[in-house]
Amino acid sequence: MTKAALVEEVARISDLTKKDSEDVVETFLQSIIQALRRGEKVELRGFGSFRLRRRESRQGRNPKTGAQVDVPSKLVPYFKPGKELKELINRDLEPAREPYSLNEQFVQVQDLKY
């Protein structure tokens, strides 16, 4: 789903104008970004949480020249899905069936009635 599709869905469900829906989505996203920039954890119960993780500095390589490059440490956003979200996504999925072994296939062929 794209941001534009999300705006459309908010407008459809809430009977807001497209412009108002865009403002709602943009405010929501900016609120998350600002909280993360302040170093806060954003937790949406039942959905998941957004956090920052620090990646340490390291030595990298320029792929074009092969020269070593210092890659500085940085913060990266991280999303951890909540338990309820995971359950909702997996609720209607059937457990995957293991492929038949050769023995099972042979038994099934023997049981066929001609």
C-alpha cells in the first residue's frame, strides 16, 4: 500500500475530503518521525513499535575503486510488529503441509483402484 492509497482509504472510511485525509496521514507520520528524532519509542498497542537502533562505525569499501572508506555510526529506524498484528496476519493461513515422502507417494499409488 502506498501513501496515496492510504490517504484514499482514510478519505473513504472517514468521509473526510482527500485533502483532510492527506493532512491526517501526514500528521500521523510526522508525529512518529518527530518522536523518534527526540529519542522516544513510539508504541501503538496491538500494531507494533518504532524504535531507533545505533549502527556502529565501520570500515567499508568503495565498490568502484575498492578503496577503504570510513562509514560513520548512525541511527536507523526499526519497526517491531506487535503480537496482535502478527496474529491478525496469520489468522487465516493454513499450516504448510510437508511434501510427501517417497514412501507416502508409493503407498498412495498402490491404493489406487483401477
